[in-house]
Amino acid sequence: MKLLKLLLVCSLFLAGILVNAQEKEANKNHSCLKCHGHTTFKYMNEDFGMEIKESMCANRMIDTLAYAQSNHGMFKCTDCHSPEYETFPHPGQLRMELMYACNDCHGGDPEYAKFHFEAIEEAFYESMHYNRSPDAFTCWSCHNPHTYKTQARVGENIIETVRYDNNICLSCHADVSKYELLTERENINILQSHDWLPNQELHFKSVRCIECHTQLSDSLLVSHVVMPRDSAIRECTSCHSANSHLMASLYRYKSLESRKGGGFLNAVILNDSYVIGANRNQYLNILSVVIFGLVLIGIFTHALIRILKRK
Amino acid sequence: MADEKLYLYPIWIRIWHWLNAVFFIVLLLTGISMQYSNPDNPFLISFELSVQLHNIFGILISINYLIFIIGNLFTSNGKQYKMKTKGLFKRLYDQSVFYLFGMFKKQDPPFDISVENKFNPLQRFIYSTAMYIGFPIIIASGFALLFPEIIIPQIFGLSGILITALIHVIIGFILSLFLFIHIYVCTIGASISSNFKSMITGWH
Ligand code: HEM
């Protein structure tokens, strides 16, 4: 009996430590998020000895939940930002702080070899975005440091992946305030520039911008060479045909997986969407040819007998 | 066939019919060009043009179909498409036996053609099925594909568009079989071209 009680007390104690540790883990960034996670923040005005409440400007705010779920959610803010940010007001010279690039951490790390970080970086240097504004455009422009999460590689649902990836492009191409940070050029109205594409809404929901705007790459899952507009794909048949471009990009990862599982090539497209001209079920194809053939044979024999029996 | 001339096809049916035939053939050719889309095949219409033509002629054939429905509602032509279920199978069987054997033995057709009864049972059955079952389904699924936002996104884990498109393609395939058989059977008349002339002049 005593032993049992002891055990109980011990386990309660242990549980307490665990919960505490978990809370600490969740709260490790509290010192920053108490301001950056809310629409308003408070600070002490030492001179007058009073607490002041102000609003946090929207682009300094961080979505706490999305941060926790992001690829880098286990980091402390000060792993990437200077620890001097602990003080408020933040010291002025921190503005000049040089931020890490992806490859400062991921470059040459064999654990991430399958992502091909170096090859992506090279591709990025070829991209139209980088070449138009080499100082301002970085990996972080597309990969939001506080929310980026791997999608295409792990996503179960292709529509989800399309939405995620397109929202990356739309973060600028549907929001002037971010777009105009990078160029003097007048805002591009993408609804207008794509008015030649029928069922535009459906296309933007079921196909990624990068399908038409990047060079296909054999080694990279996500091609990173965004090309100038003249090189964008416009031919419907690059997707709407048997050897659809999409098999090599959007559906590649999944089609490789399902082919391994003994499925046939079109398995992926067949469940998630219907791409006219690319969806060809072999069995239905054979069946339709057979039926059509039988009908023709029927007609010909009938006609033949008619001719023979005429007289 | 009957000896005296019968006026079987009123002018509006003839206009409807030939418009329908033209629209349907364009839809068939563009539909095949999309389904088997391949930029290297010189016999197919280009995908972009096919999409545009298919959309336009799909709408045209739907309007034309409305004329057919309204015409049949308000004229006696509609009666030609109604049939009694009693003895239907026997009548279809008799007519099929005639097409398969009887006509080669120079027998008379089992059913006479008259103004009240211009179709034989097989025609009546096949025309009614094509016009009152096949057409509504292919038109409805076609419009759903034209306005995909009205389609339920997921049905039993499959894309709603996929299912709608499959229905559309399968009915289209069946109707195109109908077309081949239809045209062939129409050559079985007093002479090979007499039925086609009837459909132009109205007189059988
Ligand atoms: C898929 C397209 C077509 C459909 C749905 C269709 C349907 C029909 C229907 C419902 C009738 C009976 C009309 C009535 O109420 O009197 C008919 C008659 C006829 N059709 Fe078509 N037709 C099509 C295409 C064609 C084509 C391409 C030709 C010839 C080139 C043709 C030749 C004829 C002829 C000669 C008749 C009158 C003979 C008879 O009473 O069976 N049709 N068709």
C-alpha cells in the first residue's frame, strides 16, 4: 500500500515536470510573442512610470500557431534574430543585422541532401525574380521565415498543395504592399494577364503557377527557375495530352509512389481531378475501341448481305 | 413500304434535324480531338479551337434541343415518341428479326408506316431513348463542365469533375454509336437515298 502511494506521488511529480517542460517549450518564445503575437502590445515608460498600450503593425505580427507548426517552429526567435532584441525599444543598429540564408544552415548537410538545396540556390540565381532585383529578392521572399512548411513532398491532397504553392506567389501577385517592395514596376493584374485561359478560376485552383512559369527540372521536385513572361507555357496541350507536363511536375511525386504500388500511370490524376486529354483510362479505352469495332463489323456484314441478296 | 406518299416530317422537324446533325458532328469531332488531344496528330483539331467550338456548339445544340422538346410538346409529333410497355419487348424482337433475317428473305416489314405511326417499334424505342434520356444527360453534364463551380467537389473520394466528365464522355460515346447505326439504318429504305430525301422534302 505504502509502495503504491509512493509510486503515485512519484508519477505525479514526474508528470508535473513533463507538463512544466512542455509549457516551457511552448513558452520559449513568450518574451517575443507577448508583443509580436498580438495586435496590441504594452511596455513600461520608465520616465513617467506608466504602462503604455500600442498597436502592433500588421507586418511585424507573427501567427503563433502557424509558427509552431512550421518547419522551423522548434527554433527560439533568437536562434535567427540577435538576442539583443530582448530589450525594448529594440536597439537601432539591429536594423542592419544580416539574416541567415537557407544554405548557411542547410548547405552541405547530408541530412537534407534529398532537398538539393545547392541546386535550388543555383536555379534561383537563374530566375527572373532574382535577376530583376538581386538585392531584395531572397529565398525568404517566398519562404516566409515564420510560417514556411513543406507541402508538395508530403501533401496527401493535390488541391491542398496547389493552394499552398499558389498562395506563395499570390502573397506578392495579389498583394501590392509586398510586391512594391521589390520593384518600381506598376502592379501586374494577373487576372487580366491570364484572361486567355478559359475556366481561369478552376485552373488556378487545380494547377500551380510554377507549372507554367518555371523550367521543368529532372532533379528537383519543385523547379525554382521562374522565367520571364515570354517563356511561360501557353499551349494547352502541354497539359491536356497523353504525355502531360503535369506527370513530370505536380503529379510526379505521387505518380512515382503509386506506380511503385502497382497502380497504373494515370492513377493520381484519375482521383484528384480530370485533365481533359491527359486522363486516359487504358481499360475504358480498350473497351470503347472493342465496342466501336463490333458495331462497325455488324454494319459491314449487314451491308454485305444486303448487297449479295439484292438482285 | 406504303405505296401512297405520306407527309411525315413537318418543316420544323426537318430544320431541327439537320441543325442537330451538323451540331452533333462538330461536337463529336471536337470532343474526340480533346479526349485524344495530341499536338502531333494532323487529323485532330487543335485543343484550343476544339474547346471553343465545343463550348459554342454545345450551347447551340442545347437551344436546338429545346426547340425539339417544345415542338414535341405542342404538336402531334410528340406522340410518335410514346410507347406502351405492354408487348414492347415482343415488338422490338419482331422488328429486329426482320432487320436480321426477314428483309433478306424479301418479307414485308412487320409494322406498317402511317402518319400516326411513322416509326417502327425499334426506331421509336431508340429515338425516344436517345432524345429523352441520352440528350438530357449529356447536356446537363456538359453545362456542369462549362460551369464547374456548380459541381460537387468530391463524390465518394473521387473528384466531382472527374465523374461528371466520365458520364459526359460515356454518353457521348453511346450517342456516337447511335449516329453510325442511325445513318446506316436510314439507308434501308425504298432505295439507299430515299429516307434522306424524305428528311429533306418531308414526304415519305
Ligand atoms: C446524332 C445526331 C442525330 C440525331 C440525334 C438524330 C435523330 C433523329 C431523330 C430523332 C429522327 C426522327 C425525327 C422525327 O421525329 O421525325 C431522325 C430521323 C432521320 N435522320 Fe437523324 N439524327 C442525327 C443525325 C443524322 C444524320 C447525320 C443523318 C444523315 C446524314 C440523319 C438522317 C436521318 C434521316 C434520313 C431520318 C428520317 C428517317 C427515319 O425516319 O428514320 N440523321 N433522326
